[in-house]
Amino acid sequence: MKRLTLTRFAVCAAMIVLLASGCAKKPVAEELTTPATQGVTASETTSDADTGIVEESISDSTIAEPEVRGDDKLAITGLERIYFSFDSFVLGPEAKQTLENNALYLKANSSVKVRIEGHCDDRGSDSYNLALGEKRARVAQDYLTSLGVAAERQSIISFGEEMPLDSSGTEAAWSKNRRSEFVAY
Amino acid sequence: MNRIGQLLILLSLLLVLSPAALAARIEISSPGQQSIPLALTSFLPAKGSKTMPELALEIRQVLEADLDLSGLFDLIDPKAFLADARRSGLLSSQVDFAEWRLLGAEALVKGSYRVEGDRVQVDVRLFDTLGRRMLTGRRYAGKIKDVRRIAHTFADQVLKELTEESGPFNAKIAFISNRSGRKELYLSDVDGKDVVRLTDHRSIVLNPDFSPIGKELIYTSYKNGEPHLYRKEIYTGKEARISRQKGLNIGGRYRFDGREIALSLSRDGNSELYLIGASGSIHRRLTNSSAIDVDPSWSPDGDQIVFVSNRQGNPHLFIIDTAGGKKIRRLSFRGTYNASPSWSPKGDRILFSRLEGNRFDLFSIRPDGSDEQRLTFGAGSKEHPRWSPDGRFVTYTSDQDGKKAIFVMRADGTGNRRITDAGVDSIHPVWSGPWK
């Protein structure tokens, strides 16, 4: 238990640094740009691990920490992703908290439009995951709309299991991949 | 002994000795259950032909792999072969059947080749050593680079002769692979050789299906940013976007006559099954549920579709009538995640994958829900099963050797073999009809 608390503290600290430095929305851009360079080289690239996708030390539990989330304004520096359970598109308390912060950001930046991407882990039918990813994007859109973000500013797309953040195939990787991303444009 | 008894003995002798004896032993439905001792000799150069041992070897290897996969044969070790294997005579009067029967061979394949420039002529014959006669003989002429196809074609012919139904080996398997760094559409022979990339979308291409008429494929691609359905003519390369409804346009599957496509569209805000025309016009919405409805697969008569839905909680298989009536029947009851159903070309069984522990395995079930059978065991997750067009074989993906790779096996789950490199992901295989 003590170890867990320490770990949490360390991850929270890392999280605060990340947020303060405005890195939180950067990974989204990285995911979108790295495959393009891959495509050009069209080489013998075989492993997903080579795609240069940056892993973050963010997990469900860290996002759940109220002391990070609190009422300080750190959280509205950018749009953050939300996470889901296996075969689920239900918004948990952490996801709702993140969406509330995302809504604050979008209201503070009224010219920004957002594309919400739904993603899944790679287990199961690809088609099912595309449909599930769409539900994950739509449930986020509906929640943002209910918080007062105009529906016209939001669009949704599902990538199913096609764009994992972590391809290592572990339980931790899967939970990282079951998410909705918020891409501002 | 009475006359009837004598007649019976005579009849059974006739059965054993007649050419029909071989064919009568084989049932189409259960490959791998019975096997005929088969001798497959090396192909010899015809009189006056250039000698090309590597060509002869390639023909023999392709034939051997196909005939082995068929499950109909026990291949006799060539090391045991006697003098007749080195004689080029292909007439039944020239074959020393007694010698082959000494080795236990009941069937014999002999062949020869003649090379002229870049062209080759291949003569190949299947003999019944008990009946001492030729069962089928073929002469093929083509370019040297076509010898693999020639061998596959003769393997199909052997199956046709012995089972009254042609094999599925002179065909193609289409699949998706990220070997270029992006997921693109590929085409290969059924043994994984002769791989050709068909798309260069530099995006995400998914889930192909062959047109039952003509050499065309449909698939989903994010080429224009959204998951739309495309059709490509394989040899002209001509591509058309045929469904671009708002949201998902995924899992397209042709009806047997190629005139209608079942797919999932989410234009209503949630994935529903639709039937569209071959050029994309919407014919009918089949489902109406707030649940996920995906992965349609047609019954061969086109009257029903099996699909995946979580309408009753977890992903399970359901069957719907395509003529409407809205009657939806649940097919799977076991497990917590059943996916990617594929209805057999003969209509008698449905393949699917099911989550078992933390990985998927392949199962088959009758359309009435009875006689469920598990087909795969052991390491790796097996998904996306599709039938060969004759219903005797299955192609699927497994990550048992590393990355997700394409495998083929017999419909009873035996004889599985990997046909693509395990170092790159290859998924969504689909087996074409005869590739003439």
C-alpha cells in the first residue's frame, strides 16, 4: 500500500510537470504525424514498436487523483484523452472529470474545433471495434454537448483498433489503447 | 457356398480391382479422415527438352503441398521409390504398376516437362495403381513463371477426379498487411507465394471481400479520411468509392450473385446492417437497434445473414432474414465474446472466433445452433476465419509464431500451416473462387 502511494505520488508529479509544460496535447499530434513518415520510407519496418509512438506515464488511476484534478487551472491547458473498460463505452467518473476540463478548455477557446477519435484495444473483431470506437467518440461528444460545447464544433471518427498507443499486447497496453482522443483544429 | 455368396465375393473383388475403387473410398465432407497412399514422382524432362531440375522441383513441391493439405493422401517417401520413378513413360502401358503396389502406393502421379525458350509444356497424370489405369491426365502450356499455377491447377484436378469436386488451390488469397508501414491490400497464391500489393492508399485499408463475379475486391479504406467502402478491379487497378455514408462503411460482403452487398453503416448514429447495391445505393436497412451490429456473412442462398451484435449484452452471433420480417434469432450462447462469423459455401456450418481466456480460438456451429465444434487449440489468438469456396478449407489469422499471420487449414481444424511471414502483421484473409 505504501509503495502504491509512493508510485502514485511519483506519477502525479510527472503528470503535473507534463501538464504544466503543455505536453498533454502533444502526443496526439505525434501519433498522427509519425505514420506518415513511416509510409514514405516503406521499408522493412516490421514492428509496431518502431513507429516512434511516444508512451506516457499516464494511467487511469493517475487521472483519477483528485489532487491533480482539483479546481486549479492546470487542467485546462489542453484537451486530454479519456479511457474505457474492455468492451465498454460507459464514461467513468475519471472520464467525466476529464471531459469537464476539456469542456472548460473548449469554452475558453471558442474558435477551436475538436475532432473526437474513438479507439479500442486490438482484441476481437475489427468491425466490432470500429463500431465500439464510434460509440466511445459519440458518448464523449454527447457529454461535451451536455456541458455546453456546441455540437457544430465537434466531429467524431472511429479508428477502432487501428491506432494503438501501445502495441505490446499487455493488459496495461490494452487499457491505454481503449480511449477517446480530442484533436483540436 | 451358394450363388449369392459367390456373387458377393465377385462383386467385392471387382470393387477392389476396378478403377472406381479409389474414388469410392473418398468422402468430400471429411478431409483428413481417410487417406490414400500416394506416390508423387519428380517431373522428368521430355525427350529433347532442356533439363531444368529446379523447375521440376518447384512443380513437385507445389503439388505436394496442395495434396498434403487436401488431407486425402499419405505421401510415400520418395527415398523408397524404385526404378519406375526414373522412367519417363507416361502411358499406363509403360508404368510398372506392380512396382508401385509393392511400395503400398494406391495412387501415383507422374509428369514430364518440355522447356522451349521462356515457355514450358507440362504433362502430368494421375494413375490408379490397383486398377492399373490413368484416372486423369492433363497437358499444360504456359510461361516458365506460370509453373506454380500449373501445379495448383493439376492439384485441383486430382481432387476433382477423386472427390467429384475441384480443389480450391488455383485461387488467390487477399489480405491486409502493414509490411509497407501502413495497412494496404495484398493478393497472393493460396500457399502465400507471389505476393502483390494492390493498394497504395498510405492510410488504413481493411476487411476485403472478393466479388463472386469478376476479379474485383471490395474493402474499407480511410483514404479520404473517413472509413468508406471501395471497389477495385484487380487487373485494371481501377478503383471506385461505392459507399460514403456519414460514419462507418465497414464489413462489406457480396451476396452470391454479386448484385448486393451487406455491410454496417452508422449513418443513423449507430452501426446497423444494410443491404446496398453493387454501386452503393441503399436497398434496405436490416437492423434497428441501439446495439452494435457488425460483421455480416450471407447464407449461400442469400436468404439469411449471420452477424455480430451486443444487443443482449456481450458480442454474440445472430441470424436475420434478408427478406425482412425482422425476425432475429440468436445463434451463440456460450462464451462472452463471439465474433467474425463466416457462413459455409454449402450452408451447413458457420465458422466464428470466440474469446477463450485471453485469446480467441475458432469454432464452427450449425446454423440451427447445434453441433458446436472447437477447431483450434494451442498457443496464439486465432481470428477472422473464412472458407475456401469449396468449403473444405479455412483461412484465418493467428499470432502463434509472432505477429498476426495468415494460416490455412482443413475445415476440421487439422493440417494448419502459416502462409505469410510471421515478422509482419497480416490480417483479414479471404479466399477467391477459381482464378482462371
